Amino acid sequence: MVDVVETETVPKPTVAGWFFVTKGDEREPIGMRIIETPTDVGRFVNRDARVRFTAYVPPR
């Protein structure tokens, strides 16, 4: 399941292994990107098929 959030700024993503994670309160402009992150990194790393994702997309 993916929750879609339309926004002009996103939590600053960092690369953890081969995927993005968001930590802290620092934000940056999204520009023309789509950033998708797992909501629970631990479950994602353990390959839980039921983990949810958040997709940050630019507003229309």
C-alpha cells in the first residue's frame, strides 16, 4: 500500500543501502521528483510484504 502526499517540500531523504529514508525535521523542495520511502524501515529491511510506503509527489 502506498500513501501519496502532494507537497512542495519533503523531509530530506538520505540513502540507506539502496533505498531512501527520511529522518529529522529538515526539509527540501521536491522539484519534479517523486520520492518513495518505507514507513517502517525495520519491517522493510526484513522484507515484510505488508510494509506501507509514502510517496511524496509535486502538487498539480
